Amino acid sequence: MKEETALRMEMVWVCGKLEEKGLIAASDGNVSRRLGKSRLLITPSGKPKGELKPLDMLLVDLAGNVLAGKGKPSSEMRMHLLVYRERPDVEALVHAHPPMLTALTLAGIPFLAEALPEVWLTIGPVPTAPYATPTTEEVPASIAPFVEGHQAMLLERHGSLTFGRNLKEAYLRVEKLEHAAHTLFYAHQLNRAMPSPLSDAQREKLAGLFH
């Protein structure tokens, strides 16, 4: 019980940070945290994230059945459930609508994680999943090919999805990616082209440092 209470409070903190940093607006986005092997806590649908309280989080099983809580779970719950089923190492998910990251997908510009050593070292490649109608089965289908082997992805016209071993890690990854997206944009504006990626040798050296 103490663990669940602590996780609910941490989810409130993450939702507050997402709003504070401008990574979501109003009721946008959703956050979830695994609770044991077969259950998870997830934000409710239709409520401003910055106003959520610990008891607003819903407890659901991996089939999507609500076990405790009032209201409906996030309309993007199917996306969260897919990741938890496919990635037992993932303990937390944050789906946000960061303006610059989303703008990159609107412009058809891939996120060049390999241009920035800190991003490449701590997160790795960040693919963009093709557009899918929000709240439908199209969303989990669109991200399915990218779930394995990645810690983050962009959703075309629909923001970002970051994974973590805990809530703070999942949150900090989207914060880092949005900051990096601004850097890539400024580089593009200054040079009228996207920056070049690190070479294979440079990336291998980083990988060696990480391991």
C-alpha cells in the first residue's frame, strides 16, 4: 500500500512537471506506472494533468480492466498496455505533446539523435511512428514496430512517448528530447540544413563508454 501511495504521488509530480515545462496543455498526454507484474496506474481521461490528485489515478490490469478508481482511464491506454506487454523491463511511460518535437514530425524531419552525444548515449535512436488516429487501435499498431530496442519515439502529429525504469526517468527523457529538438532546430536555422550525425567510430566510442 505504501508503494502504491508513493507511486500515485510521483505521478502527480510528473504531471505537474509536464505542465510546468509546457510539454502538455490542458488534458493532453498521459502517464502510467507499472504496479507489480500484472497491474498499472494510469492517468484518467479528460482531466487537466496539472490538477490531478493521487486518488485520481486509475488502477487497471494488463487487459485494460479498471480495478479501482473513478472515471475512465486515458483514451490512449491501449498504447501503454502494448508497451508493458512487450517490454517487461519498462516500468513507466510518459506520452506528451512537446511543441518542438511535434513540429519536427509535422515538417517531416526525423529526430537526429545521433547528432547529439548526450542523447545518443542516454536514449539512443528515436524513430517516428507513422500517423494514427488518436484514441483508436491505429495508435498501438503504429508504434508496435518500434517498441523493441528503443527508449523513446515520436508519434507523427501526436507528440512523444518515452519509456523508463521509473517515472522520473521516463519524464526526464521527454524533457531532454524537447531540449535537444530546440538545439537541432537552431542548428538548422543557422546552417539551412540539418546537422551531420556523429560518425560510426564516434558512436562506437560512446557505446564503449556507456558499457
